[in-house]
Amino acid sequence: MKKVLFSLMMIFVAGSMSALIAQETGAKIEFEKETHDYGEVKNGGNGQSTFDFKNTGNEPLIIQNAKGSCGCTVPSWPKEPIAPGATASITVKYDTKRPGAINKTITITSNAVNTPSKVLRIKGNVLPVPTSGAPVDNSGAPANN
């Protein structure tokens, strides 16, 4: 009986150790920021943002997909594997010809063992189209002359 209990305990310990070792190996993705705040952006202004990340794991990181929550949010990502210790970027282009609040997400799917699915966010406010005739400053507000 003691041999059976000892054998079961050894199997349990071995299984637990292999699970811990499995968690430590693989690609890992760590983002410098997970939200980009445009603040107020001029209608038709620059809607590009960048999310820098690093592969902190010990195997190559492969991003399989990056998908915006709507057609106005278009991400681009590296298609080649990112080596352990290397950095890369995901660029997001938002259509700033749509006035109003920005609150969109980008879902990243990868082989990262820490977060195989990661949600990034963009937020801000696109100002309305300026009325014609009145000069405007860079923020889209009428200029004081």
C-alpha cells in the first residue's frame, strides 16, 4: 500500500513539475502600453498610433492576426517571427474623418504563452469638420485674429 501511495505521489509531483516547466517555455509578449489616447484630433488628422512590444519568452513569437473592432480601425503587424528578446510594433490607423468619440479595440492573436489573445485600445475624440470661411488653428478651433 505504501508503494502505491508513494508511486501516486511521485506521479503527481512529476506532473506538477512538468506543468511548471511548460509554463516557463515559449514566446511571451509584453507591450509598452496597451492603450493609445489620441486626445482631441483634427477631423482628417493623423490617426496613426503604434504599440511597441517585446518577446520576453525563449521561443519565437508569431502574431497570427490583429483585428480592429470595426472597419475604421486598421492594424498592421509583423508577419515574420519575432526572436526571443527582440522588439517590434503593431501600427493602427484610425479613420479620423468620423467626428466624435473614439473608443475602439484591436485584438491580437499570437502563440504567446502568457496572453495568446491580447486586447489593445485606442481612445480620443475627433473634432467636427470646421465650418468654411473661418480660419482654424491646429486643434480645429476658430483662430483668434
